Amino acid sequence: MTRISADLSPSFPATPDFDSWPVVERPVEASPIERGVRVLWDDGLESRFHVLWLRENSPDDIHPVTREPALMLEAIPDDLVARAASIEPGGVLRVDWSTGETSRYHPGWLRAHAVETGSDPMAMPPRTLWGAGLGGCLPRFDGAAILAGDPAEFAGWLEALHGYGVALLEGLPLEPDAVERIALMIGPIRPTNFGNVFEVRSKQDADSNAYTNMALPMHTDLATREYKPGLQFLFCMANEAAGGENQIADGFMIAETMRREVPDLFRTAATQPLVYGSRARTSDYRFACPMIRLAPDGTVEEVRVSPWLRAPLVAPLEDVDRAYRALRYFLAVSERPIMHVTLKLKPGDLLSFDNRRILHGRHVYDPATGERWLRGCYVEREELYSRLRILAREQRARAIAGDPARN
């Protein structure tokens, strides 16, 4: 076992990623243990790291440009052991391997990836569930400023889009490609059978209820797809017609309300598959899954709701009965006035929302009273997660640059 040297002038090794890791706590002791290395930190925390985990993340075996592994896992001997472990100046962990190599680890990176700190590489900022009260404080952002590259406005929009699942951009130029330009700032556009961009307006030969003037009940889009789009963008080009107000509701709030009020039906909604199917002349998409998908910790991760894109459920009578009761209850909760927000989009507005969380619908409108024209597209939700992680990475880098002692 070795303790940290009194010399604190650090020479930190690289990290196996492009992130910046502030050094707040530092290792003070290290020693080999069976199949791992024990590290004691200056705040009293004790961590244990597996030998294979340490070896494959050794900075010396990470490609210096791509930061991806250059050492294949199967090339590491099964009987690898740490012959020695020590702490170098600044809190750098040094491990001498039984194969003769030596690895050095950045203390900020090491601490951030210690299971004892409760770190989760998949963690995202917390979400806020909401109901009708959001109507008075719907997150709104300056669309023109975002298009112009305002970093603070862009970051605020992304954080709201994740946290609330919905955000409104205002003041965008009335140019048809504005919706594409905004979407591409997050990630690639997801093409569908409706194209890269779809036009939401009433037409004679409609291939979706959305392309009529009828009222649309609360739903999520493309429930028939195995991997349904994560983010949806609706850009208002014209909205003079009487009616046509948009409605939005938090599907996670609806699901949690259902869990609290009717736990048996909630379990049905989270376990009994429904069959979602398109009804189109030139395509036939189908997918079967429960209406509510839960994460491993039991939190609601996705809702999939479509009153009109469902195929007949072929199942025993009892299962069909439970499935219908669960679906009807979910839809009834979504229509409660306390659950949804109604808004009339104006030209230049862009409504962005999480299609795996937010339900949306609209009131009936009269095409004879004026034009109603929205342009829409989709982007995957994981693109938003990537952007949020990049924002957090940049924030950490700025913090370190402002306080060099932390790195």
C-alpha cells in the first residue's frame, strides 16, 4: 500500500474520452486486491476497480485521435493481476501489471466512474412532470436567436425540451425550410413514409387523419414503428382557420396518475401488448408492445398511444378486456382539463416535443375560414441526449479553465 507524495504538482494522463474531468477529490492510497485495485480518497471514500476495467481503459492503449480502444479485450490475459498500485503527485493512480505494462489514471475521470459515488453513465438531468398549469409558463424561446447561433438560448431550449418534454420557439422566419434548419441543430432528420418533412394541411386524398380537418384525439405519432421517432417539430406557416387549436399533455404525468389511481390497470398498460398497425394503401407497418414502457428502476420511459393506429388485438377474452379497460382509462385521464394545455400556434411558432412522452391533438377546424398549414419533421431523442451531454462537457471545461487548480 502506498500513500500520496507530498509533491502536489500534477502531470495528469489523458482520459479515454473527449471530456474534461475536474479534480475535486484525490486518491491518497492504493493497493492491489483480488481481481482489482482498492483506492482510498482524501474524503474517506473507498473505491474498488476491476483489473480488466482498468486495463482496457488504460490511456496508453486508447487511440490518441479517436479516443477509442486500440487494445482488444480478448488480448488481455485472463490471469491479469495488478502487481503494484501507487499514488503519484496530484492523485494520479499508477498500476503496474503482471504483464509488465504500467497504466496511469486521471483522478477526476477515475472518481467520476467509481460505482461507490453512485455515478451513472446514462444519467440525464431530472424531468419535471406537469399538467394544465404549464399553460401559463410553457417554456418559450427566441427562435430567430437560436437560428443565429445564440448558445444560451439554444442550451435553454434543449434543457426545457428534455426537462418538460415540450418547448415553443417563437419568431422564426416564415421560410418553409426553417423547421429543417432548427431540427438539424439537434441531429439528423428521421425520414418516414411521409418523407423527411411532412405537410400538415387538409387535402382531398388524405393518407392520415392528420391531413384532414377533423379533430385529433390525444396521441403519439407513428406508434406503428418498432423504434418510433423521439422528437417531433411542428412549424406554423399559416393558421387563419377557425379552430385547429393544438393540445398537449404529459404522458408521463398521465401514466403516474394511472399508477396511483388504478394500479392494476397501470400494470396491464405496462405489460399487456397492444398491436399498432397502419392503414394505408402503399405501406403496412405493425408493432406490438405495451402502451407504457418502464425503465429498469420502474420509472416511466415511454408511452405509445394512438386511438386510430391500432390493429385488432388477437388474445384471450380476459386479456382483451383488461387491455381495453387500461387504454380507455389512459385516454380518459388525458382528456381531463387538468391534464392538458391548449394553444393556438401563430405563424413563426415552432412546437417541439418528445414524441415518446408528450401526447398531442387538435381541435376541429374549418378550412373555409382560412388556411392552416404546419410543416413537421422528426429527430431521434438520443440526438437530444447527445447534445445535452456536450453542453455539460463544455460547462465542465469552462469551470476547469476558470480554476486551473482543479485540473
